[in-house]
Amino acid sequence: MQAILLFADLTLALLTLIVAPIAAVTATRRWLIALAALAVGRLALAGGLMLGGGFLLVDSRLTVQVPLALLPAAWAAGKPTRTAAHVSAAAGALSVWWLLTPFPPSDAAAILGGSALALALVGVVSVAAGRSEARAARLPWKTAAFLLVPVVTLLIAGQANAAGGGHQHGGRGERSVDQLTGPKDRAPDVRTTLTAARQGDRLTFNGTSPGPEIRAKVGQLVEVTLVNRDVDEGVTVHWHGVDVPNAEDGVPGVTQDAVRPGEKHVYRFVPDRTGTFWYHTHRDGLHNVEKGLFGAFVVEEPFDGVERTVFTHIWPGERTTLTGPERQAVPSGRDVRLRLINSSQEPQPVVIGGTRFRVAAIDGNPVQGATPLAPGTELTLAAGGRFDVTFTMPSGAVTAAVDGASVTFSPDGKAGPVSTSGGGQFDPLTYGSGSAPATGDYQRTFDLRLDDGFGFSEGRLSYVSSLINGRLYPAVPSLEVAEGDRVRIRIASRSTIQHPFHLHGHRVRVISRNGDAATGSPWWTDTLNVDTGEVYEIEFVADNPGIWMDHCHNFQHGANGMILHLAYQGVSTPFSADHSPE
């Protein structure tokens, strides 16, 4: 419902851009009333959005956009003079401008003041033109000149967004990121080497895409040596979902330098919980994860059954695929754990057919009280997210399918896909059971607004679905915390595109969605898919010091600038990013 209201608001805003010039030229009551009606409609939609998602979803609409359009339009409709028409038309266009060019909440007063000055200038010019050139004042070019005022205002605001704030990874601190390492004084329990290399159109780790599956147990010291054979852009390894020490996180320009051809880098860490995780490069992730620089990392839990790991991935120029043979043999009666990992940059609707099943874990976090789900139930797997699905192998076939691709398990390994229709939609907010930890007593609270709009991305003014509080990286301020803080974050998406938000180095617990409290098993996650019109409230404990990326795991959005950092007080970094860490 919230998504429908947001799209309706965008539609009324675009209609405003059509009606405003007509109202300015004709200055008739009919067109001015139409302009006012559009503003009233946007006000009603904002009210509906606030009822469903809270003020965070509509704050800029109610504080700036709607008043800017409604008040001049109501004045002009009541007193349809040419000057009133010019001012109301410019106000309508300016209100849409601030929808398409989101701004930080702290700038709302300045935006209103600047907009009022712009409209006053429109009024002065209109009066002056009307007195000196009554006939010329009626020409369309004169109205167009008045409407240039909000355009100039927009360009000034865009320049401020590009320069505003500047992003700092950290200043002088008591601890440096490169000191926050894994154990150095013991022999590793798991040791492996990952060699990144080009192989035709793909990139590989150890000659394969995905790379080799790495397995360890809780408490074991894992040592991975990354070698870059010939990947010109450089390579790192990020351990997605594993709360490694900050120096082992694999973010170029923040926790290390990218590993250049002929160089190597050693990662050492001790996993503290079981689960399904994965690793991937964080240098030029937009292109190089897609080309194959990723693999599975599994921290084993006791399981007497058959395990399978399946990535849903989109290779360059291809449709969604599921890794592994399309037909696989699993003996009837055996327990099966299917580890599903989404390594593509879009959410994927995975459907299981042929048997009832349970979601045993989300992003490596066990689900308490998991209950059987009907065959055909759809699991929306966030980009970067993981689901562990368990079932007992029946005498017939079981199929996991996504976007036309499928993997089918059967006792003889020869059966084709079975139907995956007939189920509902899996909702982790209400799935499972168990008592949730108490909330409250937060030392830090942050609000994140996700928007589409104009901003300076990669050195040019673009329309992107990647703004955080009206800013793009590197102008997005860091979220500053102290070690031990309990932190609450509210994330509201006014964007037309889904955003899978991923916080490095921490798992978070979902408290509510659109005001509805989580009622199932405590929902722990590290990659939260935030859809259009959704408002999530999450919490975590700041118990892993460092400077951590918090970003959209749609790598295109990250490359556009949907990145910020969680920075601990007293921590600095010696590394310098001359490019986006995506």
C-alpha cells in the first residue's frame, strides 16, 4: 500500500510540472484550481503515507514540498491575477524540484527560506514586467524565464550536495584500523589460498567461479592468503556476514589497500557463530563479483544429513542462474540442508516445490521455532542474503527455482523440475517463535532516508536511486558510536527501487516494519531488503570496534554513492580511498 501511495505522489508531482506552465500562461481560475487540487492531493497522499509508515517516510513532503505548492496555489485560485499565477506555477515547479532533489533534514529551514526568496523574486519580476510590458508579460517566454528561478536554485543545491560535508573515514584516534587484526600468535586451524585470475570473460578464485567453498568450525583460526595473479583493478576479500576484526574486513581504502597484480594479502580471523556466509571482492564489486570473484564460507553446525550450497547469480549478459548441476541425487528419507546464497545485486524470489520445508536460518542466524511451510512458498532472498532451508527428502522430487532457473533433487538424480506454485509469501517478521530481547535504553539513534533523485554521482549530475538523507558518498556523514553503545536505526525508503542494506562487522535485529513489531523468532540479519514505502526499525550493540561500511548491496547503487560508514570513536584509518570502496 505504501508503495502505491509513493507512486501516486510521484504521478501527481509530474502532473504538476505539466499544469504549472499552463496555469502561468493562462492565469485562469480553472487551471489555478487544478494546480491547487494537485497540491491538496499530494497532501492527502502524504497523510496516508504517514499513517502507514510514520513521519520519517514523509517529513520532507510535509515540511517543504506540499506547503510550497499548496499555499501559493490556494492564494492564486482565490485571486487569479497574472502575478499570482506566475508565483504559484513557480512554487509548484519548485516543490517538484525538491522531490527530485532530496536534501538533508537539517537543511529544511534553509530550503524553505531560499525557496521563499526565489518566489518573491518571481513576484517582483512579474509585477515589473506587467507594468512596463503588459503584452510581453503574456508571452510564454516570459513565464519560462520565471520558471528558471527554481532551476537555478536546484543547480545551486546540487553543487552544495556535491561539496557538502565531505566524508571522513576517521581522524586522529587512539587505535588504527590496521591494529584491529585477528590472532597472530597461534597456528591456523584452517589454511587456504585464494588466487584471483582472469579466465576468458570471467574472473576466478583458484580457477573456478564461484570460488572454492571454505569450511570451518566455531573457534577455529582461519587463515586465507589472497593472491592476485592478473586482475588489473585490484582485489580484496570481504567475509560477508562474518563479524571479523576490522582489519580483516577487505574494504579497499578503509581497512586495507587493494591487492594489485603480483601482490598478496593474508586474512586471519576466528568465526564466533555457525552459519552460511560468503566471500567476495570489494574492489570494483559492481563488475568483478558479477564476473565471478565470490564463493561460499560455511561455519559448520552439527547436522546428520545431506548439505548442498546453491548460489543464485546473474552472470554478465545472462539471466539468473543457480549454481551446481540441475539434477542431483539425494536418498529418500535423508535430512537435507539447502544453503541458498544470493550473489547477484537484485533480490531473488526463490521458490521450493515438491515438499514442505523449514527456514532454519536467516543470514547464518538460527530461526527459533521454525514451522513447516507449504510447497511453493516464495522466499525473497535479498542481494547478499542467505537462507538455510531444511526438509526430509521425499520419495519424489524437490525443486528449488528462481526466474526460470532450477535445481531438482530426487532419489535417483534423474527427475525433472516439479511444480513450484501454490504457496504464499514467506515473512520473517512473523515466522517462528521465541522471546525477543528487551528493547530501549539506546545510547545512539539514527534515521536513514533512502531516496531517488538528482545528485553528483561519479563526478557528474545524475538521477540515481542511491541517496541517503539527501547525500551521496562521500558526502554522507558517518554514524559515530562508542564501543558498548546500544544503537537503534530507522530506515525509511521513499525510493522506487528495493535496497538491500548491509552493515559490515555486525548483525542487527529487526524490531519492527512499518510500525508492526516482529512477533516470530528474533529476526537477526546482516542484509536487510528495504522495499518501496517500508520503514524498518533495527538495533544492534556496537561491540566490534573499527570503521565499517554500511551500504546498499546492489553494487550499482553502491557505486552511485549509497554508502556510509559506522565509525567508532577513537578509531582512525591510515588508508585512503581514491575511489568508491565499492
